[in-house]
Amino acid sequence: MAEIMQGPIQEPKFPEELPVLPLRDVVVFPMMIAPLFVGRPFSLNAVEEALREHKLIFLATQKDKEIEEPTREDLYDYGTVAVILKAMRMGDGRVKILVQGLGRAKIKDLKKEENLYRAVLEYIQEPEYRPKSIEEEALIKLVKDQLERVVALGKQIPPDIVAILRSIEDPGRLADLIAAQIELSTEEAVDLLSTEDPIERLKKISQKLEHEIKVLEVQELIRTKARESMEKEQKEYFLRQQLKAIRKELGEEEEKSKEIEEYREKVKKAKMPKEVEEAVLKELSRLEKMHPESAEAGVLRTWIEWMIELPWSKRTRDKLDIERARQILDEDHYDLEKVKSRILEYLAVKALMKKRRKKVKEVKQPTICFVGPPGVGKTSLARSIARALGRKFVRISLGGVRDEAEIRGHRRTYVGAMPGKIIQALRKAGTKNPVILLDEIDKMSSDFRGDPAAALLEVLDPEQNKEFVDNYINHPFDLSEVLFIATANTPHTIPEPLYDRLEVLNIPGYTEYEKLQIAKKYIVPKQMKNHALTEKDIEFTDSGLLHIIRHYTREAGVRNLDRKIAAVCRKVALWISEGKEKKYKITKKMVEKILGAPKFIPELELGEDEVGVATGLAWTPVGGDVLFIEVVVTKGSGRLILTGRLGEVMKESAQAALGFIKANAEKYKIKHDFSKIDIHVHVPAGAIPKDGPSAGITIATAMLSALTGRKVHKDVAMTGEITLGGKVLPVGGLKEKILAALRYGVKTVILPEKNKQEVMEELPEEAKKKVKLMFVNRIEPVFETALYPEESKGKGRKVKK
């Protein structure tokens, strides 16, 4: 560390020439005392020359320290005139000298005499100290404050030197003395040395000190953080050791070992596959070595608990009693004979396989999917199947699921990771052969997180699901013993590969008679029980229930009917609570008193017979519906105008119908010139998209009515595809369509002849009695039945009520 000389120094009168000592990476400032080691021959000669004469020597710094024999260009212009205070020869031939800077000088010329450098100098006189201005005083105070801050932040400057620096008021001398104590690069030091103005020199020192303060503050921050981290780790270590000792005293140290042993016992009892058991035991050994409070230990413990709680070998014994199963299904659901028959077939196959186990290899059964409108009992039917089989039942709602991880689970490495819905359902069931209901399978969608329908392909494929791998569990789990049952409102939105793995059983809507029986046998007893009512409090008559069915609900299922009956029960419960205790008989009049005016009057909705308006039948995901197709003829240029948000197939049906009518215009006495009229076909409810070929004969009937002026019987509904030749082709969804016609009070339904066998098999007898079914191969009988005779054109006919 360089020293500084205390007290004022009288500057001697320096000679014009002085021997030169070139320095490497060292700059000596005036007032600075510094030790120097001299080894180069010309440097030794310079020291000897100085000691012989007046002990004065010129210290000049080399620009490049690697140069052994510098020239004038290799030395900085500015240097320091110094006095040699002490010289001492070292054992290796070098000389150690102690020098003190006296003043600045600038090289005017450099001479080399033999092996010695001599410089002709221009001495730089320090300005005489004078009283300070306000700005200078502020600068000096700032520099001293900065110096104090540097020392406070840990800069190693001896206290006695700091005390001297505090007492100095001369700006130039203060700048030189501080420059000797702080770290400067050679370029920075030479720049300071060559700055002749003391105030400018002090400003540069201030900037350097500010930079030094920032560096020291960052160092201190880093040091503090490191110290705090070490202190925290040491503190935690000691606390853990203390906690360990305390737990040992309390006997709690044994609890961890006890927990691990309990896990091992549970792993053995779980009867996992051998490779899975080995993997779990390996992770258990890892857990044993971890600190119990660490985050990784928590994640691992949760995973192990999931693995233990999964039913690797637990299963319920199937109850394969066919008669018992038939009784349970009849108790829970009215009618649905086709569906019940399919379930009993499944049980029969299982029973026969069990009986002939050695002879017959078990055949994988496909997944059953119940498709039908809301409220027809799809979910409750699945619950009844589980009860009939004696299996556990778990429902998984797939409506709105758009993340593949919902099916396959998340990787264990993610925060908050958990298994997918399938594994969760198995854990909830506690057995490996439950009945799992995949509810609303048609309501799934996909986005950037993957396609859950694609993940279900493996789950529902009997050939693949024996080794289903959930991402969280990360080991194969056998799903082949699970009975999967799916439900959907419409099959059209189920992806084709997934639909291929399903055995679809259609559950159509109910007739009025079926709804009445369901209400009497199931809904009324359930709602009476839910509302604490007995047969002494309330009695539902058939006429009252039919009034609710016809005039307060319009649905394929019975969900709204359930709500309306619940509303009646609530009102009766209120009356009884108010002290009006008596037996309430729910008749048509009482229904209107409780539920208000009727919401639906099908007979009025059909309205009067009109020209150009025909009654069609449509299929929707929530059951059948009645569709009124309107046609008007206006002056124009032969255009066919189609409105009502019709699909491409329906538009083509309209074009086919018009083509047939044009071809047979003479036969039906149509007097219009088709090139001078526009035919406008409109299907009301324009916001709802409509498509399909089944409105073909309806459009043709409405067109012929509009072109001939013959009215259409509104109580005659029809469905069927039309060809250009006038043939009527088969269509689908007929049971739902006929039931919708019944709900609207339609008297006659015209259907394609090729659908006759299907309709007669599926349609309930009660529906056959209430509506006249007419089967046709061609369009002509349709016109004869639906349109008024030619002679009655213009005369009205009201719908019979």
C-alpha cells in the first residue's frame, strides 16, 4: 500500500534534466510514497545516477509493459518527479527503492546516453492555494463524503490516512492523495496525472469514487445474500438436528420408520403386478432417505398412496341371475324392451362363459352407448345395470371436457398433477370391475391441450385397454374387466373412430301413454317421498297427469314432467304447512290452479287449413318435432327462393320437388307460366339450421298447394324423400317424428312404404291407435290425402277440435 507524506512540502528547484526510471503498470502521484523494485540495467543506472547527484529521478510509465527497452513513443508524456528516500540492494541483483512524489512534469525530449535514459522536462506548477468558491467547497465536501462511504462499504484504507485526507482542503492535493488509495487502471491514473487543473482532477476523482461506491454496494448486496443463505442453511441444519433429537426423545423418529413400514405392508396387500410392485418399493426406499418436509417427499408420498389405493386385484362378484336382473330393470324403468333385452343378453353370455369356463374363451364385449333425447332415462338405466350386476357404479361427466389430460392424467413432475378421470373413477369405486358411465360422450371437444376423444380410443377398445397407461401412474392398469357404458344425445358429433368402438342402442322419446305410466309408477311416488307427502295428503288422477303431459310439457323425455309434478307437490306441502290439512285430489282443474294457464295447446297450434302451408316432421337431437313449410307464388323471373337457414340437402329436395311439379304441370292443371313467377319456400324458426332429405314430399305438397290454390289439411303430417320421378324414399327417426306428431294433435301421418316394417315394430301399440299411418311409394297419394279436392278450392275447413 502506498503511503502519503504528512505536512506541507517545499518544492525544490528541479534541474532541467533528470535520469528516467520507466515503470510498468505503476503510476506514482505527487505526495505519494511508494516502494519500487528496479532490475533492468538502464533503470539501475538511472537510480545510481540519481543517488550520486541530488536523489531526484523522473518516474515515467510505459504504454506497453512488455517492451524491454522503451523509446520516447513508448512512454506517456506526463510523469512524476520523485526523490529517492531509501535504496537497498537485493540478493538477486535488483534494487529496492522507496520514492516520494514531489511534482508533475512533462517530457520535452528523451535522450539515451550509453545505458541510461535522461529526460528534458517541463515542470507543471500546482496553482497556489486560494480561498475556495462555493462550488469548490461543495465538490471537496462531496469527495470527502464519497470517501467515507467507500470506507464504510469495506474499502481497505488505513485509518490514519483517512484522517489525513479528511483534514486536506487543497483540491489538487486531495485529488492526488485519494488517487493513490483507490484502484485505477494505468490509463485512468495517467489521465489523472496529466490533468493540470486541480478542480477538473477532483471531479474525475469524484466520478471514480461514485463508480467505486456502486461496485461496493453490489458486492455488499451479494455478500449479504450469501451470508443470509449460509446462515439460513446453518440455522435449518441446527434446527433439524435439534428437532431430530427432540423427536428421538419423544419417540417420533420411529414414526417415520413406522410410516414406511405401513406403506410396505399396504403395497404387499395391494397385490400389484410384480414389475409395478418393484417400482413402488424402489420409490419407497427413496422416500425413506428424504427429509419428510421436503416438497419432493410430498409429491412422492401422494403418488405412493395413489398406487396403494388403486384396486389392482379387488373385484366384486357378478350377480348373474337373469330373472333378478329383469326384475330390477322393470322396477327402475318402464318399457325400453329392446334396451333391457340387450342387457339381459350380456348377462346371459357372462353366465354361460362362467358355466363353461374351460371350453369357451371369454369374448370381449363392445361398449354400449345409449343415444336418445334428454330425460328418457339413459343415466338411470346405467345405474340400474350396475345394480343388476351387483357392481359398483361411477359416473364420469365428459360434457365440455377439452383436455386430453382429463382422460390420461398429468405427468407426475407437474405441480398439482393428478391422474385422469378413469383412474380416479377406479379409485373411487374401489374395485377393478365397476360399471363406469361416460356421460355426454358427444359433448367433448378438443383444443391446443389435445383431443380427449382420441385418448378414449384406447380406453374403450377391448383389445387395447388391458394395458392402459395413465401419465400420472406411469404403469399399465388392466381396464378389460370394467363395464363402460356411454350416453349421448346425438351420434353425429361423436368422432368416427370412437363411434366405431361403440354399440349404439337408441332410446327414443315416450308416447303420452308411456309418460302417464312412468309418472304413476316412478315420478309421483318419488316426488311424494321427496316432499314428505303420503297418500292421505295427495292423489294424482289420470286426467290431471295427462293434462300436465299435454299442456305443460313438450319433450321427448320426462324431465320437465318430473319438475311439474314436483311443483304440484311443493304447493300441496305449502297448503298443509299453512294448516289447510285435507286430501288434495290433483285433477285438471287443480293442475291449472297450481301451475297456471296451459302453456301448450297443440290443437290450436296446428291452426286452420291454408293454401301453401304443409305440415312436415323433423328429427332433432332432443326428439322429434313438427315443421310447417310455407310456399308462396309471386310474379318474377322463374326463380326458386329458399329461406329459413336450409342446408344443401334440403335445398336439393326443394329443387327436386319443383322439378317433379314442372314435369307434371299439365296433369295437376297448373296454369302458371314458370318463367314469369318466383316460388318462395320458407321454413319458420330461421335461426335454427335445418338439413336432410326428409322434407321432400312436404315441400312438394306445399308447392302444389300454392300453385293450384288448393288448401292443405294441417292435421296431415308427412315425411319422406322425393325423387324427380315422384318416388317416395325412406328416411330415419320415424318413431320420434310420429311421437312429435301425436304431441301436436296430428290425425294422419304419411310415411314411406319402405319404412313400414321398422315403424310397425318400434311404434308402441297405444300410438298406433291414436294416429292413422299411411304408407306410400309415390307422391300422388300424398297429394290426394293432404290437399283439398279440386272442386272445393277456396273453401275453408277448420281443424276438428
